[in-house]
Amino acid sequence: MRRMNSSDPRVPIKATLRYLQDLGVPDLPRPRAVEELAIPMVDPVPVNSPEPISIKVMPQTESLASIQADLVNCQRCQLAAGRTNIVFGVGNPQADLMFIGEGPGRDEDSQGEPFVGRAGQLLTKMIQAMGLKREDVYIANIVKCRPPNNRNPEPDEMATCSPFLLRQIQVIQPKMMVCLGSIAVKSLLQTSMGITRLRGQFHEVAGIQVMPTFHPAYLLRNAEKKKEAWEDLQKVMKELGLGVSPR
Ligand code: URA
């Protein structure tokens, strides 16, 4: 599942617009479909220039690897002291769909991969119920290091780490993000509203649709809420044009 040619020189315009929007630059045009932003990335050539016209395609320098390289041995917040592995993210770097959790737990910390414990197994089932494989989507967290004793990440830890998630989003440019649980949704949507009020409706971050839903760990404790979570995922599937898989 992918629609975008990553060698397309027009793509960075969209990424740049979104990046500026995230930085809070006012009065930017809203990011639109890449096809609508069909402006070639070339150096401006003055009219009647005596110089031969040379077209220089600007490279897209940011990649998931370069973001990950910026995190090597990260000591930017106090979570560094207790971590075993930095849990960067996993999946298809060109995914249409991203899942965003809160932060690694014990299993994720020891394996260096998000959502591999019990909650992760439920998330994998949810992804499969959508007719997808784990490798089709991209999975990441707001904070990349495990909070001690699985406490919630502190606001300063999320503020320090979330720019790296935003950069991952800029590179992947998914069509849709599913945000898992209250902590992640408050950080991503910059709101104090809880998940119960936010879930079930599409929101927007940097021009990308966001569907908040319950965290799989919460669903393990409150099985009766699985129905609502599934309704949320069905809305996502409809938006992405995915059919329900036979079960
Ligand atoms: N919970 C999360 O929010 N993220 C993980 O990676 C695992 C559990």
C-alpha cells in the first residue's frame, strides 16, 4: 500500500510546508495533495538570463535513518538513565497508516521494538483485522525510552521527544494516523481533552488525519470497549479504502 514516488522532486514542498506549520509559522497555505503542488524544485532562473538554464533538483536530506542517527545515545531527558534500548519505530517507511503509542514498556525496552508485549500482540491483531500486516504500517511512540515502572511519560519528556516523532511523520507522510490512548493523543493533538471525548472522530495534525482510539493495554483491561475501538478502525479503513478482511 503506497501511492507516492519518493524520488518525486515535488514531495519535499509538502513536507516543508508541514514542517513550517509544525513550527507555528502563520499564514501558510494548507498542505494539499502532492499532485496539486506540482511545482518543480528548481533554482529560479531570471527571465532573459544569459546563462544556460540548469535545473538542479534539491535533495531530500531527511530520512528515517538520519533521524535515528540523531537519537544515538540520546541523553536529552531523564528517561535515558533507565533505558536498555531506544525504541525508534518499526514498519513500512512508506506506510499510508501510522499507529502512535505512548512509550515503550518492559518488553519494548528489552527488544528495541514498539508494541511487542501483550498490548502489542493485541495491536497486531487489530491491524490484521483491518486486513493489513504489521509490516504494512508504521508503528512509533511519543517517547522513545521506557519510563521507569511504566509510569506515564512526563510533559517535559514528551516535549523533548515528540519533535523526533514529528520528523518521522514528515518523512513517512502517512495518509492517516491512529493515536492510541489518552497520553499519546493529548501530546499529539496538543489538547487536554481525554480519549473518550476525542475518539471516534477525525482530527488533524500537520494536514494528516488522526483517529484517536483506546490504547490496546486499556482494551485488555476493558474488553467491552473493543467494539468502540473497532468502530474507530472501521472509519479509518473506510477513509483508506480498505475492505474488511474475512475472519
Ligand atoms: N505501549 C505503548 O504505548 N507503546 C509501546 O510500544 C508498548 C506499549
